[in-house]
Amino acid sequence: MNNQQKYFVLFCTLSFAFCDEPRFKSRFEYDEQLLEKMIRMEFEYAQWEKRINETLGKIEKQRTSIQTDLEVLRNDREEFDKHVNEKMQQLSKPQNSTVLFRARKVADYTLSTGNQIIIFSEVLFNVGGGYNSATGKFTAPVTGTYLFTVSLCPRSGKSIFYRIVVKENVVVNGHSFNVSGYLCVSGNAIVQLDANDVVYVKSDYSSDVLLQSGLLGDNSDAESNSFSGVLLHGIN
């Protein structure tokens, strides 16, 4: 042991606390530890970034799934509303057995012009509301097959020419010409109508004179001049 070593041992013996103190780190050791710390932080940052991106991906998938579910619900709601509206419209329409009418008593018994609509003013029943006593026209409330019947009675020695008009087309015509006594003429037609199609009876002679209902006898139920219709089969 040389003198320098001896002095160091003696110095440590006299002041051992000083010898236990850590020595100062070198600049190289400090840079190395700092680099290791930065590498660990960068690795942890990469891990956090990875987890964040994975979470964002899951959130995006959930958002897309929610949007898809909302679109399906929206379409289902539209279909449901459409179905309900169709059912409500069907329920609001008269049923097959509820469309019928019968009217009697002509508003103008002296039909002075040809092509004049014969208006039957007294409505006995009008189930479905299709007949209009102000115009003499029947408007079909629903699509289907209908039966129409008309009965007309001219005065003795007078004439009557009539036509049943459906959608502005003549489907039935008839007449009673200069017959003595009280002879009534009648006709009927079975036609296919769409909803809102119009049916009426018109005179086709310029000097028709009809017999008022009730004048055929004392029977108050006599309905010599009448117009009626009924829905035979409806199409929904």
C-alpha cells in the first residue's frame, strides 16, 4: 500500500460518513438514463395511442351500428304508418252491404228540354251517401259492381224517353210513346264502377210529361217514378 492509499484509509476511518456518500454521476451516465427514460415514455405513449385508436374504432363501429338501427326503425315506422293509414281508409269506406239508395218524386214533372237530368227529390234511404237529391246524380263511394233501376210513368197519351248514363256513357235506354192509360216504363243496368264515378237518369225528349208519384191510386206507398241503386259486390 502506498502512501496515498494509506492516507485515504485513514481519512475514511476518521470520517466514515463522508466515504458512504454517493459519488456524482458522469455526464455520460446522466444522458444514458435520460435516453432510457425517453424510450420508456415513447413506448408507453405508443401503447396509449394504440389503446386510444382501438377505443375510437370501437366507438365508430358502435356509431355506425346505431345509425343502421335508426334507419331500420325509421323504415319500420314508415311501413307501420302506411299500414295504419290504409286500414283507416278501409274502415272509413262503406262496406259492401251498406251502399244503396232509393229516391222518388221527380222535381220537375214537365221536362221541357231534351238531355235534361231527371231529379228524384224525395230520398227514401241513402246508405253510403252516394245519391244527391239536389242534382239527381249518384256518385259511387267505392269501387265495385252496382245494380241501378229506374221506373218512369208518363201521363196518358204522353211519351217518355229516358237513358241511364254511367260515366257520361249511355248504358240503358227505354221509352213509352203515346200510350193510352197509365203505363210505366222501367229499366235496369248492372255496371262496374270505380270510386267517384257518376250515374244519373236523363230525359231524351223535349216534351216529356211525367205522372206525379201517388196519383196512380189511393195507395200512399205508390212509387211510380223512382230511381234506385245498390252495390252488389265491392272491390277493396
